[in-house]
Amino acid sequence: GENVEQHPSTLSVQEGDSAVIKCTYSDSASNYFPWYKQELGKRPQLIIDIRSNVGEKKDQRIAVTLNKTAKHFSLHITETQPEDSAVYFCAASTGGFKTIFGAGTRLFVKA
Amino acid sequence: NAGVTQTPKFQVLKTGQSMTLQCAQDMNHEYMSWYRQDPGMGLRLIHYSVGAGITDQGEVPNGYNVSRSTTEDFPLRLLSAAPSQTSVYFCASKTSQPTDTQYFGPGTRLTVL
């Protein structure tokens, strides 16, 4: 069945450094790739997304890239801040109604 | 607009008991889903619905039933609870547009003893 692999599972960076989280997906029909941030005890919230006809998207300090040929997509956070500390999930969706999530990356930003 | 609501927030069951987790949304979204979240395993899709009267299985459907009699409500039923169903359950909804955002409810923390 469909699968989304996410790496690393844990990431620790110094404040101000960049953080990169990578995902691969198995279903070549996937056409929508959202990223969610989940703070402790809270619900997942969308932070950025990318559609299959776009290679890169940026929103202030966060950016996402997509390589459809390799079935890879990545989240880049620049100038990290302590409030970026959370669990980040990538996901892949086909047709919009069935979304498969990666296992998550716990990001620690050290002040 | 309350968004996506879930009840209860917390629940403790004994093995073999049954219960229903409630989910409602007031955004007139066609699509609704149930996920469970376990440590280190992300969010796994249990069941989803693309509209009233239409449901389908996700990645981990065993032990759970759903129905969708109205656009607003999408309850999740545990027929005979097992300790392996101890988890945090999230309901989510979105429009039928393939690339629209999925909105999550606040979650229900379920413990099965």
C-alpha cells in the first residue's frame, strides 16, 4: 500500500541554524504534499504545502521542495528559533481524500 | 465557527467495552477522516468518508466502525475495546478540493485497561 518515509526521527540544531527534514513517498499518483507542525498536547496544524506541478515553495523562513521523479520532498527551516521546537509531519495525498503521514520528526532548537 | 470538535477529550475503558468517539464539523466539508496517533508512528488513517453515506477503510481499520449519516457528523465506534487501541484519536475534515487544507479536531486520548 501507500507509504511515506520521513527522516530523521529526531533533529537537534542550534538557534539560528537551518533544519532539513526529508520524506519519500511510494504512490506515484500522489499530487499534494502538506507539512504539519504539532506542539506538545496540541492538534497538527498545516504550516506549508506543495502541489505536484510545483518544484519549490517558500513562506518566510520555511520552504518545501518536491522532486516528483525521485518521489522525494523536503522541508527547510532557516534561522531556527526556540519556538520552532515541535514535531513535524510530512504527508502525501492522492485525490485529496486519502492522506498518508510520515512518522514525524521531533525538532529541538537549542537556545 | 467552531471548526472540528471532538468529544470526549479523555476516556478510560476496560477491555471488551464499547464506545463511540464523536466528531462534528460546521464548515460544510465533504471529506472527513479519523486518525490514531501513537508514539513514533505518526498519524495513521483509520477510516475516511467522502460524503454522507460513503465511507472507506484507511491503513488500520480493524476494530473500528464508522458511519456518515450527515455531512456534519462522523462518529468512530469501538465495538470491543482492546489495550492495543490505547492511543490519541484525531478527527479531520476538508473540502472536496484535492489540495485544500485538512483541519484537525483537538483529539481524544483513549486508554484501554
